[in-house]
Amino acid sequence: MSLEFKNFKKKLSKKNSLELNFFLEDNKNLSIIVDNSSSLIIEKVFANKEKYNGEIIFNKSNIKDIAKPLLIKDIGFYKNFSIYETLKNILSLYDIKFKKKVLLDNIEKLGFNSKTKYSDITDSEKEKLHIYFLTLISKDLLILNLADSALTSEDEQIVFDILKDKLANSSITFISISRSINLISDLCHDALVIADNKQSYYGSLSKLNIVKDLIIIELATENLERIVEEIDLDIKIIGNKLIIRKADLEKALYYFVKSDIRVVNIGDFNKNTSLYEVKE
């Protein structure tokens, strides 16, 4: 099922607007990477809670005319019920048929004791359970806002396996929202990067994935071109920063010390979405 943001414009303030134009093809999933509250705006747009100009077309229909997708924050569970009782009761409210043994087996795969009370599990475990619930009830569109996720690395892996199985056995369109490329993003084909409320990148996630291996170095010198000429490394200049591979960091630092060049800051490229607008 395709998704298109066509001349989308959302007024944020007197001077700022969020403008998006992209087309996600059929049978593809999307990773949206944001650096601020844009994640909340995207959620509200899909929930038809925000006014905007332009069109959002999902499966050839305006999203204003289709059923609103359920979001993680919309889910409420019975605190004093066991995990099994909670899922059983809520699934029945959504008229979702299930077999007791299958549900119990899946609860165990999630790492839970089915008799454990919902109120006794951690925030990470609650988020993991909510996501599993969404995979059970979502039909055409599954949206996960993980921008402020509480998932531990272990629970993230479990969620990844759940989603991977869901996507392999359905035609659902999956959208992940996060602040950086993560394990869940790897389930997506395309990436949309929103930095400073601007669409700075849209395209293949595999092409964007190289940022996981990059480091940003800010130096106390303006003569960056000379450094690129003198040091035998694959370096790119963006603004007043050098971008290099993590594997080359030690060699680069040795050169800076030898050349008496002061390093102001070293950062992870993956956490600086404003730089994703680099042209190939």
C-alpha cells in the first residue's frame, strides 16, 4: 500500500512551517528520523488531530477518509489484571479472535510470565507489550513512535523479531519514528529525515545507513581543505566540520596532535540529523 505526502505544509509558528513531499511505493516501509517534536506532529497528522495544507494519500485514499490507526499512547491496559487477562479482554473488545495456547506461547516469547500483573512490569516491558498488541490489531497501517522509547536493547531485539514476523506475513505498511537509525529502522526500505523542521533527506535507508560508521570532528581551525589534502583518509567537509569513518579516528587524532590542531568536539554523525542533507 502506497503513502504520499503531497505538498504537505503544517504551520508551526509565524516564521516556521514543516513542508513534506514524498512518495512511498507499495510494499515498502518507512523510517522517519526526527530531531525534535516533529514526531508528535506526524503522529497527530495520522490521527487527524492536526490541520495542514496539502494532501496525505494512503492506498489511494485521503487519510482523512480512512480509519485512524491506533498509536502506542492510545493504549490503556488493566493495571491489576495479569498480562494474559489484559490481552484477552482488550482483544475481545476489538473483536480479535485468538487461541489461548497461541496467546500464552507468544506471551512467553515476549519474556513474560502470563500470570504477572501489568502493574508489576517495567516501562520497557510495557512498551514491548503495547507494540505486540498493536501488531495484533493493526490491519493496513502500523505506526510506532519510538522517539522517546524506553525499550532496553534486549526488549528492542524482541520487538524487532515480533515486527519482522508481522511484516513477513502481512501486507501492512509499517512506519517507524525515531531520533536516529536503530534496530527497528532496519525493517524499513526508505527513510525520511526531518531536521530543523525541514525535509532534509528522503530515499533509500540502505544509502543512509552508512552514517552509523561516521564521526563528526569539529576543529579550532578554518583551513579544513589543507587537512584534507595532507591526511590520507576519506574525509568530507560539511560546514565547519570534518566527517570521517570511525575506523580512521585514531589516525586522524594522531595527525591533529602532530600538527598542533585543537579538537573542539567529536560527535556521532547518527545523532546529527541536520547533516543528512548531504548530496551524493
